[in-house]
Amino acid sequence: MKIAVLSDTHIPTRLGAIPGRVYEICAESDLILHSGDMVDHCVIIDLQRFAPVKAVYGNMDPYNITSRYPESLELELEGHRVCMTHGTGARFGIENRIQKKFKTLNPDVIIFGHSHVFNADIQDDVLRLNPGAVSGSKGNRTMALLTLEKDKKPEVQKISF
């Protein structure tokens, strides 16, 4: 299963529209996961043209988003337990704080955003994935392509544009 993972689109406050490269990756994906800070619900509606979308809200999302989407989400995908949230607080140590939040759920993959910094590391057999920010500065915009297959380790590809 190919999963487009994105976060921090911040449309239209930091970026006027979703970049074309994001559409290309989403069109090749079976599922799209957005880990918050959409800012405008049109982002989700737009992405649903390519694949089903699951999302959580972020700290910059208004009521029309926070009332539709949860703060965190748990999914079983291809035999992997995936947990997703946006994250809060300081950038330093965010991976550890989020891993602690989901510890009792025994996740295989944790997806988060908030810091706008790409991260794909493994701690205690858990893949901790932050796709970075679609709305990052030019040349520093990122997302991820996550591949999940039953009985195989998750694979992550960083997409920069």
C-alpha cells in the first residue's frame, strides 16, 4: 500500500495552493494521510480527488476543521498499527513526546507534523515520521511516501519540491 503523507499545508495563509508535485504523489497513492494544519478545509476536498483522505487537526486549524477531524487517529493498515496526531509545543523533543502519548497503543508507525521538519527515524521499533511541511520555504517543502506491506518493515521516501 502506497500512502502519501503530508502536513502543514497552511493554505491559504502561507501557501496559495497545493504544489503540483503533491498532486503527482497523491495520484499514485492508495491513501492520503494529512497530519494537520490544513487551515482551509478545501485542502481535504481537493486531495480527495486522488485517493481517500484521513486527517487530524492541527493547532492552526479553525473550528470548521477541528469539529470534523480528531486530534489523533489510529489505523490498521496492511497489518501495521499507525497512529497520527499533529503535535504541540517546542520543536525540540517532539518525537519523544508523541511516542510517549501513543505508547499504550503499541504502534508500528507514528505520524506527526507541527515542527515543519522532516523526520523518519526508528525508536524502540517504532517508525516516527514527520513529513515536514508542504508550506515550507521554497526549496524546503517536503512530504513523504510511506509504503506498507504485510509482514514487511515500513519504507519511507522523502519527497522534496
